[in-house]
Amino acid sequence: MAEDWLRHAAISHKAVMNPASIHLVSGGDQAANTVVGNDPARLWLAPGRGLVVGFGQAAAPGGDFVSDVTDGQAVFALTDADDIIAMATTLDPALLVPGLCAQTIFAGVKVLLWRRGDAILLHVDRPLGNYIAAWLAKAGTALEGVAEK
């Protein structure tokens, strides 16, 4: 589908994911910094606000207000990323357990992090996706150099 190509062609990185849908929603009662569900998953953003991410198929979230932001976000799946998380943020990667999410600054950019399966998913505004991809590539190279010494 042409729309999928346009949505995901701008960022080239092996870790880029293509969720079926991402919706910003309002309403609902959810504990702070939690993830409810798996597919779709609802991530807490603020009181009365969440991000609903559908993987297998587009989610049909309910809420007082729903806005499709699928085209506005890039999502990276980071595996074995504890060193990268520690390098880029002030978060303890051990605290990113299933069921929790964190909004933080990652390499100078506001992101949303959460664990799904073996990966930590990083959501960033799409215009900053190429910066994050380049940063991840450089950080990975830097860590390889440290491991070789």
C-alpha cells in the first residue's frame, strides 16, 4: 500500500517497527506509567490520556477523544539494550519491566519507552526518528569498541 511506504520510508534503521496503528486517546482511568494489554496496548501518558498501539491490526480505541498519530511517530525495537538505555537516559533499564512505561529524555530527545516481549520499544516523534537512528548507530559502534578492549 502506498501509504505504508510513505509512512515508513523516511527512516532507515534495522530496529524500526511498523505498528498497525497508534492512537492518542483521552478518558479512562489508568495508573501512572503503566501499560495495559498487549495488542492493542494502552500506555499511560498523563492523567486521562493514553497512547493505544495496535500491532496485529489497527486498534479501534474508545475514549472521549481519539486521534490517529500513526504517521507522526517512529517506533524502534531495541533488544539487549541495557547499555544503550543507560548511555542515553538516566533510567535504570531494570525498571523497564513488562506492564510499565516511562517518558524520558533519550539522547536529548523526549521519548516513550516500554517493554514488549524481549524488546524495549522506543516511541519518538517521526521528525526526530532519523536523529535517533543515527544516534543508535553511533552508540552501537561505540559500545562495540568498548567491548573489544
